[in-house]
Amino acid sequence: MQTISYTPKGVCSRHMEIDVEDGVIQAVRVVGGCSGNLQGISSLLVGMTTDEAIRRMEGIRCGVKPTSCPDQLSKALKSAQ
């Protein structure tokens, strides 16, 4: 099992950890940010392949910000590929 540890930039969340095994997301933990939304996103990602998660989340913006927590999660996953 690989644990990706990532410090997001430009968003409210402060730290992300993603457990991946054989290209499939096993768990997601996010410190900071919008708790309910991130718990929901984290739950939905479990069992999804990293490629599919990147495809679905990459480029999502938060209001006028050029990024979002989902976009930062995609960057975390890409950093480990």
C-alpha cells in the first residue's frame, strides 16, 4: 500500500493523505477545508481507480479560485504516478 502525503496550495485544506493499493484508492484523509464536502468526496473516492479520480476532479474550481480541494486531490494523485 502506498500513502500519498500532499500539501495543497490555494485552498482551505492544509494536508491530504491518500492510501492507494494497486491503482485503487483505499482511503482519503483531509485536514482543514469544508468538512462535510470533503468527507463526502473522500467516501466517494474509495474503490475508484486513481486514473478515474484524476479524470473526474482535475480542473474543478472553487468560486473564483483557479483550483479547489478536488483539483488538489487530483494533483496529489498525479504527483505519485
